[in-house]
Amino acid sequence: MTVNISAAMVKELRERTGSGMMECKKALVEANGDMELAIENMRKSGLAKADKKSGRIAAEGIIGVKTSTDGKAVAIVDVNCETDFVAKADDFVAFVNDVAHGLLNANIETEEQLLAMPLEGGVTVDEMRRGLIAKLGENITIRRFEKFQTEAGGTACYLHGSKIGVIVELAAADGELGKDVAMHIAASKPVCVNEDQVSQEAIEKEKEIFLAKQEDKIKGKPANIVENMLAGCVNKYLAEVTLVGQPFIKDDKITVGKLVSSKGNTVIRFSRFEVGEGIEKKQEDFAAEVMAQVNAQ
């Protein structure tokens, strides 16, 4: 017996799945009007589509950040897609915010735990991600995430547009200072908090580069003079890469370290995410892509 597929049924399935009208009608026909079976079959189809897209480069996207109301916890997540167009889609933005909110309220340490984390409605992060891939037609990946939680101190965050996000943990709660420090980190990209976190290997590499560049100038100079020049080089390098050594962006007459200490505080750690950093973007040749599709027909 063939069930008549009404426009109302198609409309309901579209609202529940976010898929196109023709896809919904086809799914209802194949399920003989069984709404739940149609949804199940479409989810299975979506998973297949997601798997096919998993190898495509996702170097666009947005950063999501969330802080707890008491300022004791903060979370950040970097979710990638293939184009900036999809990165601005309401469904994609809502997904990123949902994941960030879930991270804030869960004890998640691994990628596997994050993908299995349930969101509102009971679906997991990975199920939602795969559903979005089917709906939006692009590969979507959760590249990285971080969460800071403290009992005695405080946390803060800063989001620059949607492409750069920073979270900070302070020894003592100070929302205004935390935001200023996070904003500075977003703009100045320090590598670590202080000198203790810079490896000796990195310092020796800087010395090696300095000696190679200044070979002619240091030739014949006494060893103590060369050592002083090397010390100056190292100090300059440390000031560039450490948060506490950098001039504060709002007042370059003081360093971030002096600003923080003047408030009787200490930066414990920070994390800075920028969409697409370190990802080699594929250069698309659209003319060649069109020709390849034409020749394949």
C-alpha cells in the first residue's frame, strides 16, 4: 500500500532534518510515510556523505569561547570547515557555540570524549557534526579545544571577530585585567608566559642565527664582547616571545609582566587559537575543476 506523502509531512521532515525538499520527499516515499524511519535513513545517508568529505581540507571556520558565570572556568574550541561562507552559516555558528558550552560544563580530555559528548537533545557532537556535513555540503572538523578551571584564581577570554580566540588563567580573579591580557595575546602572539618556559634549544638556535648574521661584525672582537652581544640577543628574543616581556598593547611604556604584577597578580597560562594557522590551504583551480567534471560525463 502506497502512502500519500503530503506537503505537511515534507515540511515537518525538512524542519527536523534541515535537508532539502526533494531529499525529504524521496526519503518519505522510500520509508512509506514513516517519519521516524525516514529520519533514520537520512541520518545514515548523512553519515555516508560525511565520510566521503572527510579527506577534504577544512581551513576556514570560527573559534568558540565560553566562560562560567563565576569566572572559574573557561573553554575554547576551534571548529573548521572548507569555506568562509559556511563558517558564517547560522547552523555552523550554533554548533560551535553548543560545543563550547558543552566543554565548559563537562570533564573532557580527549578528542574521542569530545566527539561522544552529548549536546542538548541527546545527539552527540559527532552525530551533529556529521549531520551538518550532510546539510551544508562541506567537511567539518573539530581541530582542537582547551579548558581552564581554577579554584583560587580566575579566568578570562577574548574573541577577536570569530577568527582569533584567547583564554587566560590568572592566579587571582580580575575580569578587567584578564580581558586586557587576553586582548594583548590575541594581537601580539606570545609563545609562552615567561622565560622559564622557553627551551634551551630555542635559545641556542637564536644564538646560532645571531652569530651567522653578525659574522663580519664580531670577527676579531674579544670573547667577552661577543658574549655581551649574545646576551643582548637572547634578552631581545625572550622579550619578543614571552608574554611578560612584551610591551603592553595599550601602553607600550610598560611590559605585560609589570602590568600584571602592579595588580598583584600572575598569569598562570594561556591558549591562543587562530583559524587556519598551520594548515596548508589547497589552491583551487575552478576552471580545471569544471573541465574535469565535463570530461567525466
